[in-house]
Amino acid sequence: MQVRDLMNPSVVTITPQESASLAARLLSRHNLGALPVCGNDGGLRGIVTDRDIVLRCIAAEDDPAQTQVKDIMTRNCAVVSPDDDAREATRLMAARQVRRLPVLEGGKVVGMVSLGDLAKCRQFDMEAGKALSEISDPVKKLEG
């Protein structure tokens, strides 16, 4: 099964210049855990998560209305293609210790695939469980 069969093609994105407070509102409004950060050309610049906002902005006592997404986002994020095998996506999530991957085609974000998307598919129960176990392993996080 390919990533395109499991990904969510409805992607909400944000630009690097937008505020952390707007990112938080979008995450809340759309019930998301991450937003791809895209330039005006539609190219992926990074990803911003609810955790990024809390740890890199709120905990740092920065003003979310004044903090730009580019200052708190994760750069060089792992990505997959719609044509990639879904098992490869779970391996990549485990290796990079992430729960979501932007799906890129032609340099543009065309979807997002999450560990939850993979877990919903009975075919990948074991891989998703293994990936979650590796993502949640505190020893791996300290080594990474």
C-alpha cells in the first residue's frame, strides 16, 4: 500500500512569517498536531507542532503574537512521497521519532500522513505499534 492511500490530502499550511499565536489557533481550529510551513512558492520550509509552540515560545517566555513561526519551526523535517510504501513511512517515523510526515510531490505539500493514519489500517498495526514504541522511548530521545 502506498502513502497516497492513507494520507490526508486536506492540508492546512502556514508561512514562516506568520505568528506562533496564529499557528496555535490553526492547530486548535482544525484539530491538528502539526502544520507544514511553506514559502510563497509552496515549497516546504519546515514544520511547526503544538510542542514547538509550547517549548520554543511559551516556555521561553516569548510573546506568541510577536514570535514568527520561522523562529520556532523544525527545519529539515522528514518527508515522504505519495508513491512511497506505507511501511517505509512507519520506518521513517520511528527513525526520526516523529508522528507526522508531510507528503511532497513535485516539491509541494500534497498531504500529511500520521502514525494514526497508519494505525487505522489493519495491515500496518505491527509497524505502527513498533514506530510508536520507538518514538516514545526516552532512551532514544536522549541519544538523538
